[in-house]
Amino acid sequence: MHAIEAATVNPGSVAIHWFEQSSYALKDAKGTIVMIDPYFPRQRPPEKYIHAEPPVDEAEVRTDWVLLTHNHSDHTCIESLLRIRDAWPKARFAGPVESVQAMVEAGIPQERTITVRAGDRLELDGLQVAAVYAKPPEGDPERGIAPPDVTHLGYVIDAGGVRVYVSGDPINTFAERDDLIRPIAELKPHIGFLTTHPTEGEFPFFDGSVAMATKIGLVTAVPAHYDCFVKRNYDPHEWSAAFPSDRPERLIIPRNSTVVYTPPEATA
């Protein structure tokens, strides 16, 4: 039994398994398991990948739902999605229009998919999901950022009262955009998985990630989108050190491991 399945989750908590990159599994107290952006390619040339072996075989993790943020290959990995389709016949797949089109074209039945748009609300076997933009469709013309090539979503997932924010791949200027921050802040997520990079520039830099976490009002911030590719990697401890105080708290989950998260306010 995989660690995420074996984890004991009491009401008021959620189990989180971080595999690597931006691939997660969540399990609520009722036992529903949602995979987020599963990316587990088998072929891993050393010039591209840090780790020679994928963190998991898709058949090892019971999967009720798959939630995708956007149709880039490290977030909508057809190879992994097809293995989940075959291993877990009851699994269903939700994501933006381009991800759903790619899945259906690859052989995932249309009836097992749900197309998600920003502003949508979904119910996934008891988990409540709100879809928000990660990159606005128009880009950021004032800052010279072109429109994204595909729809980029993030999600706030309510797992029995524990609210989890998944940023997807946010625009670099995310923290400067009240129209992006406000819909998330209004949902009051406790913990957020934030894609960032110190120098690359597509995503928020570390200071932008700090501003995102602060403006959203996160209790706990988690770094994402690292420890997979040789390029675009970063040190999560340097990210943590960019925060000027102890709030929000930072949680660095070791690669391919499970934690059970209870919001600190719930244990006070």
C-alpha cells in the first residue's frame, strides 16, 4: 500500500504526498485520493532529469480523481495519464479544455473527463474544488508579458474544511494583480503549493512568491516545481529564507514523501 493510502487522516486534516516537480496526491478524511498534475515519465536521460527513476508507478496509488492545471507536458503527462486510466478504471480526469482535448485524443474516454474553466466549482467525491486563473488569458500587456499558449488554472481544494491552494504555473507578476489574488484570498486557503524560481522569470521570483503567500493570507506555504529537471531546479531553503518573518510558516516536503497536514490554528 502506498504511503498516501496508508496515512491516517482525521477530520480537520489532509494527507499530502509530494512526488516531485508539481505532482501531488491529496487524501481527505473520507479516503478520497486526488492526483494533481501526475508526471512520472519512465525514460529519464541524465542530462535532463535529476533522478534516474520516477517517484512512483501509477498503479501503486489508488486514484479516484486527477486534477490538471494546464496542458504542458510536465503537468498534463499523457504517458502517466494513460497508465492511470488503465490501472484505475473508476478514475476520472478534470482539467482545462486543452488538457481534456489531449486526453481524449490519446484515448481517455470523454465520459471520464470534465472540462474546467476559471470560476467553476466542482465536487469530487466530497472534495470541493474552486478553479482560479494562474495566468490570465490576456497575459500582462503592461509588463510586456504575452498571452499564455494554453489555459493556466490553479485550484483551491476544500478537503473537509482544510483548504489547499495549488498555484499551477502562475504568471511572474501574479502578486501585483489584485484580480488574480482576490478570488483566492476570498476562499481563505490554509496551505498553498507555490511554483517559483529565483531567476528564470516565467513564474514569480522568490520575492514574488513571498508576496503571493502574504497577500493570499496563507497559513502555510510550500515550494513547488523543483527537484525533477536538471534545469529549472532551485534550493527550497533559499526560497524559505526569502520570507522576512515566520508567517506564513514554510513547509518543505521531502521528495516523494507523505505528510498529514493540520492547520496550526486548528491545533492551537
